Amino acid sequence: MELMDKLEILADAAKYDAACTSSGLDRAGRPGTTGSTTFAGCCHTFSADGRCVSLLKVLMTNVCVYDCAYCVNRRSNDVPRAAFTPRELCELTMGFYRRNYIEGLFLSSAVLLDPDYTTERMVEALRLLREEYRFGGYIHAKAIPGADPCLTYRLGLLADRLSVNIELPSAGSLALLAPDKKKEGIFSPMGQIRDNITASRGELKLYRHAPRFAPAGQSTQMIVGATPESDRQILTLTQGLYDKYRLKRVFYSAYMPVSNSPLLPAPQGFRPPLLREHRLYQADWLLRYYHFRAEEILDEDSPDLDPRLDPKCTWALRHLEFFPVEVNRADYEALLRVPGVGVKSARRILAARRVGPLTFQGLKRLGVVLKRAQYFLTCSGRPMAGLKVREDGLLRHLAALDAPREPVAEQLSLFDPV
């Protein structure tokens, strides 16, 4: 098979994997090497500093011994199959990088023969890239559950970020749709990666030239909409992953119908839950940056996110006793709870009010989104002039501000839900 034919098959097979948006790592170019990476990140869309950057996102192979019902590469699916040799993958990566098509590599794989054999091929490809081709750009690799811990460790020494896909939000769904995979088999490499990252950082404090293990951390991805778990179950799991495994990020992938299995939503008439995915990303942002907990965002009485409003506005409407917040006296934690106030604008408020009392006009200049925040703030004890929206009309008014058109997953995933 021609190399470009392999690339077409294996790049298309990798398109359902979303967990590859940022590097979180600074590494300058060095004499004799090719490439570098910056903290702002490599991704398929716009990075934190406004650049549009890209990764070569491919599978090592789409030949798989597993038969996961939700996966396009499952053993029973009749699709064209291909596999890169380690040398072919290196030549492709370096060729695309030198033409300025890409800024790094995202490498995943189906399980060929067994997890150890697959991981060995991935390790060899990355070893060639780093040692023979002297590639210093960003590399994100997917660890294969069930592989020998020594192989996963070698993979982490060569990659900038590792990830292990958790796939589905519950052990029951995993057992039903992916009987070859076990929850413990997924969490075990996550724990190993966490421990190796911690050990590596400790060694670097003692010796700055110590080998770095996955310096950009680890992430994971789960599929949303293929199984009946509620948003509350998903966010509770996410909170646990952040707390226990110290992940950089959890990614959510709206289920795309790739199977006629009776265990999955019927493809006919099924629309991927992109708005639900968007709301989960917004709620995830609250967990990571706004000091919310999963149990605050959703409870047993409200197990799913409101599609009409972003989660922060929804929380505010359910806790009106917390408002209004006096902007000239509130602490940082209270300011973060106000819809329309983001992390940066909250810090600017704390700095600006040391000089003098703030007004609504001043808040606008500091980056506060007044079209939301005006209903939840006072300045020097006074609400915004002319504000007459009644409490019973607030939901309708905020929903009108937040009503999205049919969202595109890659675009909406990066929105800050202030």
C-alpha cells in the first residue's frame, strides 16, 4: 500500500479522538534539532495566544483485536485497514513539519496483536523521531491500557503528554459496549502516569538534566451520548479524575453514530449531542478554574445541565440568596461566582479597587460582561441604573443572551463560560 493511502486511512480513523488541544510545555529549539514547543499549545483550532496551529493526528494502525461497539475501528467493522511502520511515521512527520504543515504529532493506535506489541511500535517510532531525526516539537501519545508499565514509562520519556481514554462514563456501560476492556485496566496506567510525573518533577528539582516524564501532564476523553449516564454522573467522574489522578484536562466527545448495534442509539435521525458536549465543557471549566465542585453544579433533583443557559448562570439562578455581590467588598471567591466575571476580570477588580471605588462603567473597562453581570452585582450598594428586569423574567432574559446556534464541537469547546 502506498504511504499516502495509509495516511488517508489512518488520519481518517483518528478523527474521533478529541483529546489533543494543548501542550502546556515550553521547550526552545536547540542547535542540531528540529522543532520546539511553547506553553500556548498545539491544537486543531485557535491556541491561547490566538494562533491557529495544528498537529498531525494519526493512528499507528487501525487493525484492532477489540470489538468495542462504539468504535469505528472495531474488529467486526468492515473498513480498509492499514499500519505504519515506525520509519514511515517518522518520514511523514518530518516531511510535514519541514513544509510548515504541522507543529507536532498526536499519535494513537488501535490494538494490534496485544497492548505490548502496539506500545513497542509506538515507542520505536517516537525513539526514532527524538534520537535519529532530532525532532524537538510537541508529541502527544496515547498510552495503551494493559501494556507493560515499563513500556508506558518509555513512552512517557519520549512524549510531551500522555493520555489514557476512559471511553465511557461508567463501568456498566464499558462492560456492555467494550467487553474486552475493564475499568481497572484504564485507571491503572492513569495512576502509573501520575506517579511517574510526580517522581520526575521531584528528580528535576535535584538535577535539572534529569529525564522528564510527560512534562505536559496527562489527559483523557470520554464519549457523551452513547450511553444513558446523566451529566451529574459525568461531572462527578470528572471531579474524581481531577482530584485523584491530577489530570490536565478531561475531554468530552459527542457520540457520532458509527455502528448499527442495538446497544447504541439508532443512526437514523440521530443527531450528535453537540450542545450537551458544549455545556459539559463549560461545566468542566468551572471545575478547573472557578473553584466549583461537581455537587454544586448538579444534584439529584437536577441531574442534567440546562441547555438554555451556561452552567454558571444556571447555578446563579438557583442560588439567588447569594446575590447581589458588592463588587467593592467581595473577595475573589465570591467574584468568581458572578456570571459575567471571569478569572482575569476578578483579579483586575481586586487590583483596581485598591485605587478607588469601582463603577459599572469601570467594570466594563476591566472586561466584565455586563449583559450578564449587571443582574448580580452592586457598585457601592447600588444596582446598575435603569435595571428593571424582574426575578421571574431573569431566566428568559439570560437564555436569550446565551442561546447558541447549532454548535460546532471544536469551536465551542474552547469558550470561557463567564
